[in-house]
Amino acid sequence: MRPSGFSASGNPGAKTQWGRPSPQSPLRPGSGRARITTKGAGGRACRGGGLRERGWVRGGVCCPLPLKSKPETAARHFPNLGSLRLAVGGVGVAPWLGKGVPRGRARRGATVESPVPARPQRTQRPRPIWLDNVYCTGSEATLAACSSNGWGVTDCKHTEDVGVVCSEKRIPGFKFDNSLINQIENLNIQVEDIRIRAVLSAFRHRTPVTEGYVEVKVGKAWKQICDKHWTAKNAHVVCGMFGFPGEKTYNTKAYKMLATRRKKRYWPYSMNCTGTEAHISSCKLGPQVSREPVKNITCENGQPVVVSCVPGQVFSPDGPSRFRKAYKPEQPLVRLRGGAQVGEGRVEVLKNGEWGTVCDDNWDLVSASVVCRELGFGTAKEAVTGSRLGQGIGPIHLNEVQCTGNEKSIIECRLNTESQGCNHEEDAGVRCNIPTMGFQKKVRLNGGRNPYEGRVEVLTERNGSLVWGTVCGQNWGIVEAMVVCRQLGLGFASNAFQETWYWHGNDGNKVVMSGVKCSGTELSLAHCRHEEDIFCPQGAVQYGAGVACSETAPDLVLNAELVQQTTYLEERPMSMLLCAQEENCLSASAALVQTNEELARHYRRLLRFSSQIHNNGQSDFRPKNGRHAWIWHDCHRHYHSMEVFTHYDLLSLNGTKVAEGHKASFCLEDTECEGDIQKSYECANFGEQGITMGCWDIYRHDIDCQWIDITDVPPGEYLFQVVINPNYEVPESDFSNNIMKCRCRYDGHRIWMYNCHIGGSLSEETEQKFEQFSGLLNNHLSTQ
């Protein structure tokens, strides 16, 4: 229960950001808080080295290794190294990035799933923080080799301890050393890389590259593959791993003529794929082209392998207009939600007009690849389990999905439509291979403290040459920042800056883009609307656009069922609404009540309801402003951390707004949490505000401003709408589910609320039938 107001004492000893982790919920293998200890087993010092060279720590005990031990040595000492609870810790969070993963683990092929701010356990004796402002380029062998403030030089607290979550997958890319399943005994075959090289002039300057020779890299040389044993199934796999859903035939005559002009260097082996593999590394070796692999190989009566791939709609090279929005087929049966990049997200399927999730039982790369190809991407590079791309809402439509890899849609796979034993903590997701478009090379961040933040600079053509320039920060917002972070492959935007004067950089860079306005689905900042004539009156040196990116983001979702169950009308005297009027929570006619006599006899009719707001994302929801910028409201005696946290609107069936309300976030806190998740935010005593991931915040119906003033609304049929975070002040992984809609019937004395649902939870056809109008026609109050 939340009181209608609370007194902020300004106590400096307020509750810290992170709560106490449950002792019954140990970290899963491959994740954990980073810790570096000063003594190892037997008292041997191990400070000053990285995990690989100085030993891994486990359970607070440093396990020393020889100073120059190799990964193989570490694996010999610790055969279960891949499942160690990672501890490299006491590292400051400010600059911590995925590149700071301990190099010993990275060398053994593990990838960083995401850098995570771990929630440290409170101990009786505080441990030291050894590293702060750690910056790695990615090539270091140990964490100690990265630049930092120096050992023990820090201004961090343990609330800023960092950690990593390591994936069981190998380092991404097309490396597959020794991974081909040999059918030739005692032969060690190494292939370092694979590519599609455009050789015809018609394809050399196209983006993406869809047709050309398939070449493998052996040592420093690229070699072609002889087409004697090549099949369409092989081509299907190659196209899939490069982000294309299918392949097609090509002009063989052109390539035959080309093959006779220049001597080729052939790879001595062939490949044998079934066509269902997600990557060529899963294929077997086919027949050997030559029994003498040492000599120069020829391809008798053959030519180099050529593939011609079919791109998905969003990546079609037919015109730049195709790049403007992410792929959205008409009435799709499958979609992705909650992903930072195009081609990744939680898998949702449409059934009976309602979107639902897929349980991750038996979820694998083969099934994930069917989803990816169905959506116009290539094969899957990861089948994500455990709702690591955020939890969905509504029903769980599919369970125990088992695909053979030949299906055109996931609904053709063997599956179980019963979801007993499944919950949204088991929602399945995918990360798909997508074509290389080159967008990442056309934007950069400059001047930031780490590669995840900085002033936005774009590459544009000026007077026939390519130059880097800044973006005007005027009206720059979180939606535009999201596009930049996606374009750079850095995840979600955590902040959008309109002033970047405090970041060093090249002051000589001119403004090359202004008036940028994005919808949020663009693949590149250049695809957003912007002014043709540059106009930045304040100048971009001081007011250049900037961003800070993060691998995770929160995701707020309103409990629609609770709104429907708790709605009621109240007649409240105006004399009890003076504070609410001061915060603009009443309709405009309330301002006409002036005298004490009028206040005593005047009543307002309020549509009241409770709201339960869940954070289904992968990070905590925090107000945009820190406590120093919160606004004190003396009448209610509390602070507002966000002046507008939710909008409440009553709309006529033609979309005209007839009444409105809003709620300021005077207290964002964890009311309840799932399972053993601990509460981290509490408003009492001027405490930190926010909603922990996996928790929810409840604004009860009896709190001031938790209503819409409908005193002047005539009886009739209406649409009731609630929008969370309406101004996009705080970034989220999915803004489409921030809206809730209900049908509403008001007879002048009673009110009925029905068919409440979250935005995007129904099919387009069902949604149109529900609304009975094409869109919001007017966002101003009716004058009638």
C-alpha cells in the first residue's frame, strides 16, 4: 500500500541502489561479480595479474597458476574452467564494457553475453576496489594489461561493482578452426574464415553483397572451392550464415567465361551440408578434390563455387527507400520483440488474434533458424533461452518446438500447444545472422569516456569528398539515440545528450545534420528525417548531439487486468482537491471554482483505478534525473522524480480526447517482486527511486491524481487509454507495450471498463475492430 504522500527527510543514509541478494539464489555458472583478491590459497599473492596469468578466483579464494600459464594450462589445472563462477572483481562500473572480459576466458573461446552491474552481497568487512576506469581495446591478454586509474586508485563504491555474463557460445564470427567433421582420417584441416566475394562488376558495388565466389581463408591466402561436389544445400547454408533467407540460380555463362581468364587457387576439399545447418562449420567434409593437398590444386572440368543469395525485404538492394524501416511483413505470424538489434528479440507468434510467446523447452539453433528465415533474415547465430531478451506478456502459445530445419514457418514444426509448467521466465528468443550493410562505418562516437558513449559524428559527402561532422543537438532525444546505438551495434541507448561541450574532440568538425527526427525503427541515422538546409542556431561545438549506449534496457508493462478490475467513480469535494489542482490533475473547469463558498459545495467526479507497472526488461528502470534534480511539491510534501510518468486519456470513438489526466512519479519503488528477487528501491526517507527488473510498482486507486476528472464528460461510449513514460524520457527495450487501452461505457452514474489490453498484444485486424477508428485524430480536448 502506498500512502498519498510522504515526507522526505533528506536523510543522507538513504537506501542504496542495490538490495541484498538472496542467499538461496547463487549466481549461475558463467556469471558473477568481478573480484580480484590479494592473496591466494596458501597465502601466495596473486594481485596484479589477469585471470589467465595469475589464476582464477572462486568463492573468494584466488587459485594461483604459473605467472605465464597459457589457457591450456588453466584448462589442465581447472577442467571445469568454463563453468567457474566468474570473479574478477572490485572493478569500478563507470567504464566497464564487454571488451573488459577477462582475456583468459576470451582466449578459450567464450563470448561476453553482456556486462552486468552485479548486486554485491553486503559483508561485515568491506573489501577493496582494485580497478576503476578500466578501458580495454579487446586485444589484451589479461585484464591487468588494460588501461585504468591504477591499482587501488578509485572513487567507486561497492554499489558500482561490475560483472560479466559469459555465453557458452564461441566468439562470434565465421571462424571455425578444426570444427569441420573430417571424413578423412588423421587430417588436421584448418579454415580461418569464409566470405562471398563479388567478382562481376554488376555486384561489386552493391550492398549487401549477394552473389559471388565462396572463398575460404587458409593461412593468409583466400582460396576458391571447386564446384564438382557442390550442392544447393551447401549454398543454402552459406547464404543463411551471411544473413540471407534463401538462394537462387545465377548466370553460369558469365562465370564460366571469367573462370578461364585467370588461374584459380582451389581449396583441396569439398563440403557436404544437409541444408539445415545454421553455419558451415556444422557441415561435414565432402570428398577430397585432390589427394595431394601440398601441390597446387586444380578443378578438373569444374569452376569456382558461386552462390547467389536472396536478401530479405529490409535488406533488398533495389533502393534506399527499402532501408527506412525494419522488416514488417503484412499480417505476420511471427515477430521479434525486445531486441537491441535488427534480427534479434523474443519470439512471439500470433494465434487466435493474440500474440503470445514460445517456451524454451527443446529450443535450439535449428528451430531458431526456421524463425529467422521466416522473418527474412539468415540462419540463427544464437537460440536464446531463459527470457534473456526480456519477458513477454499474455499467453504462451508454443512449447517443446522441434523443427527439422526444412520448414517454412515455425508453425509447421512439431510442437506442443500446451504450456503446462512454462512461464514467461522461459520465453525463447533468437539472434539472427543479418547481411553486412556497412552502416556501422558511417557513424562514430567521439570524446566519450569509453566506446559506449560520446558525441555523435556522421560521415557525409561534402563537395565530392567524405567528411566527418557533428549532429545538432537541438530536439535530440532518446529515440534518435536508439537508432545510433543500433547502427553501431552497441545495444540500446541509455542517455541522449543535447550538450556535449564537456567531451573533448575535434572542435573543427562542422555541423552536417540538423533537425533529426526518427521513428525508432531505422537502421541508420541517415534514414531518419532531417533538414536539407543545416540549421543549428546554438552551434554544435557546445550543443552537439551525444549518446550513451547500454547492452540492456528496462521494459515497463502495465497490468491491464488490474485496471479493469479496480475502476470506479468517486464524487470528491473540491475542498479536498486543492493539492491535486495545484499539480494540474483536474480538468480546466475546476479552475473556475474560486471562493471558499464554492469550494465547500462543489464536487468533482473522478474516474479512479489502480495501476500495477511491471519491469519486464533486463535492467532497472531509473528516473531520468538524479535526486539533485527532483522537484519538491510542498502541498503534497513529496518529490517528483519524473514530472510526467503516465498519461491518462478518455477518447471518443472517433479518437477525440474528451478528458485527460497525468501522474507524476512522486514515488517509484518496488512494491513486490517475482520469486527471490530482492527489492532495491524504496521511497521512504528520500530513498532512491526506480523499479528493479522482475519487480512491479503499484499506484493505488486512492492516491491523489490516480484518476481522470470526468466531471464535464457526457454519458456515452469511450476509449480509455493509459500511456507509461509518454515522453520517452527513460529508454526502454520496447515502447510499443507502454500503452494500455480499454473500451468504456458511461451512463452518467456508473462506468463499465472492458476489453482492456496492452498495445501490440492483439493482431492488427483485431485492434482495428476494437478501436473502430483509424487513429488518434486530435490530441486536444474537445471544446463541446
